[in-house]
Amino acid sequence: MLTRSRTLPSRIYNGVVEERQDIRHYLQVEVQPKPQQEAEAINLQANYSKCFDDDGRLKRTGTLWTATSHIITAVIGSGVLSLAWAIGQLGWVAGPTVMLLFAFVILYTSNLLSQCYRSGNPVTGPRNYTYMDAVKATLGGRKVKICGLIQYINLFGVAIGYTIAASVSMMAIKRSNCFHESNGKDPCHMTSNGYMITFGIIEIIFSQIPDFDQVWWLSIVAAVMSFTYSTVGLSLGIAKVAENKSFRGSLTGISIGTITHAGTVTATQKLWRSLQALGAIAFAYSYSIILIEIQVYCQPFFAFVEKWSAQRWSNSDFVTAEYDIPIPFYGVYQLNFFRLSWRTAFVIVTSIIAMLMPFFNDVVGILGALGFWPLTVYFPIEIYVAQKKIGRWTTQWIGLQILSAACLLVSLSAAIGSVAGVVLELKTYKPFKTSY
């Protein structure tokens, strides 16, 4: 398995930073001390090269295949669930065409970003272990803060999106059972609030597990689940086509005048839905955040808040002190009250927002619009241009700027469509009383 990069800050015990050589904070790069004696240097240097890379950090044990599997797992995320709806809005011509265009653009910009894994020399230059490291090493200045702000907002939004996705998925299973038991006579209306609360409680427990991103079986479970629900979705689609004995839908997508749960589709709504579909497809394809660093999605956000708080209130026992709690069959659990309260509050806030805005397709569209251009296109292009020293007004520079500008227009269009979708849903929406 691919060793994941450390995303949690170093533990702080009674106000003293406890450095552990095996799992360092992913923003801290410490050079190992050189041996004094020449005889010892030969032996230690040999062992050193086996365990540490040229930046003085533990070597990653992954391969091309394991890294690819992590990216596939990230791409086959909750965004896949909205692709059917997106194709339904765009139709059989524009839908697949847009998907292919997004695929080519993201593949190209991801290749640019991967070439900036090392700063300066692509072979011997210092590694960038996080996305923000790459921006800081090449662009610096306010762009680092802007990148971090967008990245953390995106991660916060992803937490909301996954809460909605999980609850809607669990509710869909129950509704399916209800339909089968009643032979389609019962409309099976139900609310998703209970499932969101259940999912939130589970998240609170999981968020307190120390070094959760280091759990070796985590990626295996994620990969199996990703391929499982993708296979289930494909199988259901094939079964439906076999039942109907034909392909449904149209070349131009959902038509004006179609009656939906939100009302009759007008010409304006058709436009908003089409633009919203762009955001949904962008969200399904984007994986630039985890291209350089393999993370558990919310861990970088947790790490940032906890590291900043530990530096800001270094003398506060509430923030820095850890207490040993013996747990049967587990060992000793180190309890930190700030970590407990902050992460619990984070989950509660994201769950409440998810219950207030349980519009999966609209939320996915907003997230796709927010993260697509800046994180997937703009910063990779700017980093590549700066690192390769591509001159202004050269053919390559002009081509890259045209690509960036075009993708900016796509993101803005998707954002407008998604916001319009939320406004449309709010016309018939009652807080905490949404039913399906």
C-alpha cells in the first residue's frame, strides 16, 4: 500500500511539542543529522538512503499502480452519482462531449501539475509534498493564501456534499425496499434528516481516531466501495434499458415543458440546469487536490486549524494538553479537549448545513464550479509557466492563457447555474422538512 503523507500536526503534550520520527507533519521537512565518524558514516548513510529520500523525509513506498489506484478511488467519488442527472440535462450529444472535454483538460493540467512535484530541477529539486507547497515554492506571496483559502473552503464544502450523498444513498435503499414491498402503490415519502444525523454521529467518532489517515486498510475499503456502487449503477442502467427495450432520453436533454418535482421546466430553467450540469461534471472529474498529496479529505483542514491554534494559544492546556485515557482492548488513547470539541463542532455545522440545503445536484454543481478553475486549471498553469520560465506572449503562453480563460468562463457559468438551482429549490423548500 502507498504510505500516506502525514497530515496531522505533531502531538503537543503538556505544552511541549513531541516530535516522532515515523510520522512528521507534512509541512515540516527536517534534515537528518550527519554522523561524525567516517566509519559510521558509511554504514549509516547506506541505511539512511534506504529509509529517507534526498529531502530527509521517510521514503514513500508506493508505485505507479498504487498511486493510480488512489486517484481512481478519488475520482470515483460522490460526484459520479450526479453524472446521470448531468447527462439527462445536456442530452446524448452535448453530455458525452462535455465529459470528454473535461477529461482532456483535467488530464492535461494534471500533467502540468505533476511536473511541478519538484521545484527547480525536475530530478534533483526539492519535493513539494502538498498542493500549497507547490504554490508557495513557485508563486509565493498572496497566491499561497488565496490557494489555501479556496482549498479549505472546497474541503468544507466537500464535507457537506458527502453528508448529503451518504444520507440520500441510505434513504434511496430504504425507498427502494418500500417500493418493492408495496408493489409501487406506496409513494414512500420520507425525510433524510435522520440519516444525516446518523452519518454525523459516525463522523464524530471517526474524526477522533488518531492518525486515521494512516490506517492501512482505509484505501482498500474506499476502492472496493467506489467500484461497487459504480458497478451497481451501471448494472441498474443496463437492466432498465433491457426492460424498456430502448434507450430513453433525447439528443438535447430534458425538454422545456417537462414536469419535475420542482415544477414545469421553463426555457430559463433549462438554461440554468444545463449550466449546473457543467459544475456537476467538473466536480466528478476534479482530483488535483489529492494529486500531489494522498489525504483523507478533511484531515488537511483539521491539521491547519489545530496547528494554528497550538501556535496561537501555546500556553493553553485546553488547546495543547493531552490526557492518557486507558481503553480496554485498545491501549491508551490521548485525549485533547480542543481536538474533541473543534472536530465535533465541525461535523455538527456541516451536518446542519446539509439538512438546511439537502440539494445534492445543486451543492455538487457549486463545489465543482468553485474548485475547477482555480485548483484544477489556474494554479497548475501558473506554476508550470513560472517553473519552466515560459515567456509572455509566446505561442505556448498564449495557448495556456486561452485555456485558463475558457475554463474560467465555464466555472462562472456553472456557478451561476448552480446558484440559480438553489434559488429555485428554495421556493418550495421548508427547513428541516424536505421529503423525497
